[in-house]
Amino acid sequence: MNIYLLTQFDSTGYDTFDSMIVIAKSPQQAILIHPEASWYDEDILSHDRWSDKLGQSWADSPSTVAVEFIGKAKVKGPRIVCTSFNAG
């Protein structure tokens, strides 16, 4: 498994996530992870309705998420390691 830094610039300001660190098999899998999914007891890779269900706290679409490989992980994934949330 790999460790990735995900960053988004669609939703900015208060009550938004600007970045997170995740563990995933590939960059393609990593960008499907939404930081709020676990709050709704959902599979973190299941996001067919990002803006409808999860609000505007993260990118509008997985295609607008920047992903950067930062290392190798010894644990299984996919999972969220850490998020950066801008509380209001």
C-alpha cells in the first residue's frame, strides 16, 4: 500500500477540508476517498453523489483532487490517516 497527500482547492474557507493523508493501492483509488465518508458510516471509496450527500466541504469531484505519492505503508488500506479541516 502507498501513502498519498490529497489536496483540493474547489471548496475553501471555513468548514472545509483542504487536504488529507490517505493509504491506498494507487493514486486512482486515493482520489476517490472523501474525508467525510466515515462520518456517515459509509465505505470511504463509495462516492457517487459527492456534492448531494457529503456537502461542499471537499472537492466538487474526484477529478479535481491533486494527489502526491509520499511513501509506502505497512498497514492495509484504503484508509484516512489524517485530515486538515478549517473550522469556523
